[in-house]
Amino acid sequence: MTTADREALLRAREGDGEAARALIARHGASMMRTARASLGRAAPGEAEDVVQESWVAALSTEALPTGDVGAWLRAIAVRKAVDARRVRARRPETALEPGRDPATGGEGPRVAVLAVREALEQLSPLDRATLVLADLEGRSMAEVARVLGSTEVAVRLRASRARRKLRGLLQDLPLEGGAA
């Protein structure tokens, strides 16, 4: 079956939807089990996201498996799950109670989501891309540097300056609840 899977992988990379569906049918469930096991206690839907990212990686990389295609696909799923856990560890989610300030946990105004969007729109496209990739998507500075075609040091400096600009812009925007 390895030769047939390898051929199906090559055809899927060329855009053959039937070959892609066949690969998913043969290996999707085992990739999902691997992702769930690798993620541990994950948010609902996180394993599905990991598997989807794994398929994208498998179909877009130039690398080819030398042995069992299923094992290769599961290995990709493990790496993507490790990446997802790393992001989750860096950016733990905490539930907010309505009306609570996330910085202090006490009562007080919060910056409205629309105000943050408006402030982001005022940043340069490169500053905005840096913050979205690093802070909203949780990518590492090395990943952001690769995406933006820059050095990690330059991206760290850009992110720091962009955060400072964003803080300044948010101070000038209205807060939730009518406070200015």
C-alpha cells in the first residue's frame, strides 16, 4: 500500500482531488487519533486544526516520505501538535467576566474589540503583520522573520516598536462603557 499511497500523494500535490480524498480516507482517522493523543487536554476543535495544518504541510512541502506514507503523515501531525501546544503554553486562555479589566481583574473599562481593530488599521502594513503573526497567531519570532523575509532581531525590534505604537493609539480611542 505504500507505493499506492506515495503515488496518491504525488497526484494530490498536482491537484487530483480524488487522490487527496483517498489519502484522507485511509489516513485521516489515524492522524486525528495521533493529534488528540499528542495534544492531551486541548480545546475543542484543536485536533481538527492540527490535522488540517498537517494535510496542508504534507501537500505543500517538496519532501517525500521514504517509507510508510501513513507514518510520515502521523509524524507531521505530531510536529504540528507540538507546535500547537507550544503556542497554547505561551498564550494561555483565561475566561473574562463581563465588566472585568483583564489587566487587573477588577471592575473597570476594557478596550473594545473595535477600538483595537481601528488602532491596528492605523499601523503600517509591516507593523500590523508583525503583531498579527506574533501576538494574535502566537507564532515564534523566527517564524515571523521567515514569513516577512527579515531577521529575527529586526522582527523583535519591529514588534516592540509596533506594540508601543499600538498602546499609544489605544490610549486615544474610546473605551467600552463610554469612558474616553
